[in-house]
Amino acid sequence: MKRWLLLKNLRVESANAISGMTWGFPSPTHFLGYVHALSRTLQQRLGEQATLGGVGIICHQHQVHAYKPNGFDRVFALTRNPLTKDGKTAPFNEEGRMHMTVSLLVECEFDPLDLALGDDLPEQRIQQFRHLVQELATSQRLAGGTVTELECVGYWSLDVHSESGQRWFKRQMLRLIPGFVLTDRSTLLKQHHEQRLQHNPDAELLDSWLDFVALCYQPDVGALTEGEVPTAGATEVEWKRIDKPASGYLVPLAIGYEAISKLYEPGAVARARDNTVPFRFVESAYGIGEWQSPHRFDSPEPLLWRYQQHDGSYLCQGVDLTDQSESVHSHSSDDLDDLLDGWDF
């Protein structure tokens, strides 16, 4: 039996839309950092056992603050900062902002009934726990933005390995439509890079990653006879877009950091933010994600992003969906009709 929290319809204004070389939606690191801060606050209030784990990200609505000055290129709508004392425009780093509405599925690594919530009935103690989570969740920032609204905090105690538990979870996922779940598909990047290495041993991982990101076109010279050479300006050419290495709503993601130096002792590096902890220089790490409909999931595990730390890597990673055929699949119309039976829309 596992326990879960659902922060449903979390409305965030002026969140950071830029993550490393990517833009358009906050990185999974922002959401795991948000839940980690919530977990630490709960531990201060209720004890060390009140620890939150993995996070599932479901986006319902997003609006990037950008416009098209020439009808093609997108430009962020930046704020007008006050002038300096000399009357000049103050220098600043470009910021991209956005509004969004998301739901977060959070793994609870504890039973709320074991916490210090008084001597009331179990239902009342669960209610107190939900109210506390809602109060703390709305007082924090998410991806640098302000949380303006949280519809409700749901609490589930669920056996995800039973058939009844899976069907119940499917029903809850249907309630999150319209929306899309952000999943980890970095395995596709690894597979594509291995294929490139077979044809070009000097291929760079960055080039393989850009194959998922860039829009590339190649010329199709049409029907040429054998041995005929295309002539500039005389041969008809049709430009066709090159397909991505894999199908799906794939997007580039900043998923954490990779070490580029050894681990220094506390205080050994000047001007570090915290001189009481060890220090290491890092650079951003990138992967591939995919947006999928919530109705494709009958288990919480494929939704979750978790921290992974090993050998100088500090990454946010999810479950490899290539091995989750039983948990992530499309449903027939009969299955959906059965799930929706008795609903009042």
C-alpha cells in the first residue's frame, strides 16, 4: 500500500520559462526543488519522517510571455526596469516568464496517521494534514513564480499492484484531462546516439540531441537519370522536412547537472554561496521528454521524476517507458466507456 498527494490545478504566475538552452516550460528540476522544499517544511512541522518523494508533472495550461515582432521570430516580453542614477537603462539578463496551471502527483514516504496531528479521528487527522499541505504549498514559489491558487489537495492510499487499484488510478487520471503528463524519454536519445556512432564513430552526443530539437530540411531533386548531376537553377528541387529520430510529442529538457571538476572541501573555493558544504563546478545536463495524455497510465510510477546522484551527476530522471508496456498503453473505446460509466459530466 502506497500513499500519494495530488496538488490539483496549481496556478502559477510569472514562472521562469527558460532552463539552460531550452525554453517554453520549467525544467523538472524546478518541480522537484519545489516538492523538496515542501518536504523540508513538513519535516520541521511534523518530524523527520514526513518525507516526500517522486513527483509527477501534469500541465493543463501555459502561456509564455512572448510575441512575434516580425511575424516569425518569438521575442520575450521583458519588464521595463528603473533607470540608473545617470538616467541610463540598467543592464540585466534576459528573463522569460510564463503563466501556467499544473497538477503535481507527489509520493508520500510515510503514513500521515503516524504524524503528530492530534488525537482526533483518522478522517479528521487526514483532513488536517491536507489543509497543512495546502497552506504550505501556496506559500512557496514554483520555478520563481508566485502560486496564486491551488484548487485542492487530494490524498490517496492505493495498492497500485491490484487490478482494482489500477482501475481506480485510471479514473483519477481521466479527471486530469485536459492536460498532458511530462515523462522521461532520454533512453531514446541514448539509442539514437548509439545508432549514429555505428555510422560515424566521431559523432557528438550534442548532435544526436539536436536531431530531436532542430527542424531540418533536405532537398529532393526528383527523378534524375542515372549519372545525371543536379544543375543549380535548372534542376527542380523539393525541400522536405527530415523526420525526428522517434515519433511522439518529444521536447528537449534540462534535467540537472554534470560535474566538471573535483569535489572541493568546504571554504576552499572563494565566493561560494555556502562555505559550510563541499563545492563542485558543474554544467547543465540535457535529455528528452515526452508529453503524453493522462488516460494512458494505470500506475503512478511511470509519471514520477526522482533525484539521481552518482559519480558527479545530479540528475532528475523518470522511469524508462520502453519497458512499461503494461502500464502505459492506449485504451479501446469499450475500456474508456467502462471507466466513464456512472460519471456525471
